[in-house]
Amino acid sequence: MSENGSTRRVVVGLRHGGHAIADEAPGVDDAVSKGSVRLSEVAQDPDLEKADPASALAMVGVTDFDYLFPSLVEEETNLLPAGSPQVAQNTVDALNDLGNAMVEQGPSTQNAPIPPIHTYWGQFVDHDLTAATDNNSVIGIDAVPLTPTAPADVKAKLKNGRNPALNLDSVYGDGPFAVSDPSKVVVPYQDGDRAKLKLGTLTALNGSGGVRIPPVDDVERDLPRVNRKAQIGDGRNDENLVVAQLHVAFLRFHNAAVDWVRDHEPQRTGVGEVFSRARELTRWTYQWLCVHDFLGAVLTPGTVDHVLASEDDLLGLAGRSKPYMPLEFSVAAFRFGHSMVRGAYDWNRNFGAPGDFVPNAGFNLLFLFTGDGKLGDNPTLPDNWPAEYDRLVRTDPAFVARAARPIDTRLALPLTEMENQLVGTSVTSSSDLGILLKHLARRNLLRGFALSLPTGQAVAGKLGITALTATELTDGLDQGVRDALDKGGFVDRTPLWFYVLRESEVKSNGHALGPVGSRIVAETIIGQIRNDPRSYLSQTAWTPADGVKLQDGSAVTSIAQFIRFAGFPV
């Protein structure tokens, strides 16, 4: 049982592009044959096999996707052109052209003044908020002809495998007192101290393949694993090494919080009481950092303060019995992080040095040293591969690879060859569908079309923000991008994801989201935190000054300090 008395919510069977479907739902066998996952497998509870679809969805905390602006999507003029089969096909062709033209040919030398860790903090947050937006078996992007799904059908068919509270269920799973089942992946806690989470140890290479990463005596720097499979609450957090190492930092932060509670709040004596308090402090610190460090770094200055001070409730959560996740956020605006991804990073001291060292940690290597990549044929992460966070938590003008790429309309070349998208499917890499699913820009654009997202101009108008002019949308763009915009009629009706990226380019030089993107992202994340009665925003003026402290007595008010409290030198 989980902490609220419902069944387990550990999400282990889902991957990017995955979708959980209730066991008794109509057409379940066909959906599973195409890659969906039964809820009974994902939520690890055999009782779901006997449940009706509605009960099953409620039991695992599955919530709805919905539109932030439902009135917009009811008007055809607020959507991408699709008035006839010929027009829809032209739109699809133009979206494919646009996605191809957005890819940079070669490494980028442009940077944003944002540390790389923010890119992957955003991915961690995304996994905490949503699952299943990219499911291709329920609402596919490879249909011929591809046409938009009616908004009512989108809401009925697409379900979020997450409760969109930033509550770190991927870290805590079912808690330390859940009944263990050796046949299932359950978040493990330490046998000798149930208040603490279990960690994995590094594999010693004894000096081969570079040097050990300091502190060399600290070997608990991997996820807990069984036969290489990460024993964590969301398997997506082991799909690339950056987010996997960040998940390790969360495990260690909690364990350090346990020690802090015992040292500074001795009135808390029971294991359960200590665990609950440490989890509370970890959650609140994480939520506060999401608002004040992460959003503060990637949004237009002033947006966070505006939304915190506002009582508008743009999400409309006050009138709902359950939270929901807006599609404009999850399928468009929050995918701004895709443009921040580098093709390679200055990962640790085994990169960039002379001799036999590798110049940088390319995307292929960051996917290789995870469970899916067989950890480079090691049982756990080898001791020459842990992150050196000082290279990730702050920028350095002398090192191009120690910064995020700009938030703009260009994506790194490796994002066209994302083989991890095909793991666990029967789709071949060279097939048309395989090529499409590996290509992030094309996939994002076609997904927005298939899910009937409103255009950037329509959303700007609804928010009362002046939309980008035709000149602002097109001036200075590569010819291939301009041709695709003209071909699809996208200068006047722009795909929301592209609009958010272009707005950042025009309004912030790629250093932060523009006003439309900033507002959607801030309203969604802050709104979900505010809606959670257990969050820090539901307390009486809680700040990190009331939380755990570093050894020098300072509060944890930045992601860098979060990493330091977890025991990593930065």
C-alpha cells in the first residue's frame, strides 16, 4: 500500500513513448501487441487484473490530460490547417520538413547562460509530472493519412500515468514499509535502516579506461540494480546517464536528510517518523528549487514572482475533483528543454585531457552507461563514469560543453538518432516508423498536430500577450525552416512547440523562454505545487531556511547546494 492507502504507484514498465492501459479496457490485447503496458504490470498490483477500467485508473493514481484553453481547440482556425485530406497531408509534409530543417548539422558553439544540470533537472521534473504523452499505439503519429484527433477523443484516450504533484514518487515508490515482492521491481530501502534508501555501488575497473572519479572511496554512486535493472520508481530515469546520476543525488539527499533530522530534531525517534520528516524536507526543498532556481533560470525574469502573487488559477484546478496535466504544457511548452540538450558533455576528468582520453561524453555513451545500454558490459556503473558535478552545475566560458544550448529553434544532431526510443518495441531502426520515432523534432511536431494543440498565436491571444509578427517569426531563420513555415501556412498558424522556441530566440536571445512559454510553464508547475495540500506552498511561509542545512550552516537554495548536501563535491 502507498502512503495514502491506495495501491502502489511505482511506474517501472513505462518508457518514453509508453502507455499504461487498464487491464479490462476494450481492445487491451491489441494495444499491448502494439507496445502498451497493462496497468497491473506498471503499478505492480495483481488486484488490478480484476478491476474495471475506471477503478483501475483511479487505483494507480492515473490522471487526465486536458487542454489549458479548451475553448481554443473547438475552433478550427486556432489549430494547424487540416480542413481537407489534401490540406492535412500538406500540413504533415510541412511538419516533417520543418523538423528536419531544425536539426543542426554539427556541434553547436552557441550557449545559454544556463548550467547543463538545468536541462536534466527539467527532464527529472517531467518524469515526476507526466507519463504517456508520446504513446503511439493509442494516438499514433504514423497513420496514413495523419489527421488531428478530436479534442474530446484525445481527452478520453490519453491518460497520464502520473499524479502531477511534484511529490517524488519516482524516488520513494511505496515507502519503506511496503510488502516486498521478489517478482516485482520495488524501490529498495536499506535493511539496516529502513528510513534510508538503498544505493548501488560502482564497479571497480582497477585503473583501466581512465582514472577513478573522486572521492575515490565513495563507491555508493549508482542506482540500486538487480541484473543491471535499476530498482527505482520510474524506469525512464535510467534511460540516460545524466538523469540517472541526478536520481542518485536525490536518493543520497534523502539519506543525508535522515541523518540531519536525527541530529537536529531528536524528538523524532521512530523510524517511520524520521523517514516521513526527511521525505517532507526533501520534497519541499525540491519543490522550492523547482520554482526559484530551475524556473528562475529558464523563464522570463519576473514570471515566477507574477504567478506566485497571482490568484488567477489559470489551470482551473479549484473546480476539479482531481488534478490534470495540460497538453499545451506537456506536448509543447515544456519540451523547450529538447533544444537545450548538447550532443556531448564535459562529463568528468576522463574527457578532454590529452593522451588516450575521449574528447567528450557523447550522447551515445551517455545512453550506453545505463541499464538499457548494459552499462558498457559492467554489472553496475564503472568507477570511471560518475558525474563530476562541478562541470554541470555552473557555466564556464572556457568550456563550451559546460553550458546548456540556447532555447531556440535548433536541435542537436544526435536527437535524430535516439535509438532508446525503440527499446522494448518490435519497431526496427531502419523502418519508416523507426526513423520517425528516433527523430525528436519531427515527433514533437507531429504529436502536437495529432493531439489538436492550439497554435502559438491562438495561445498568445488567450493569454493577452502580443503574438510574434510574421517578420519576427521568420527573420534570420535558415532557408529550409522558412520554406517549411511557408509551405504549411505556419507563419500565421504556428505549431505551439516551434512558436515557444522561436519566441525565446526573438525575445530572449535563447537565454530564457519568452512570455507565452514562460507563462504556460510557470502556471503549470506552480499551479500543481499549489494544488498539493502537502507541498511547501501549502505550508505557512516555508523556505529552505526552515529546512536542512549544509555543514557551514547555510540553507539549500540552489541546485548546486542540493548536489553538495547529497555529498558530491561541487
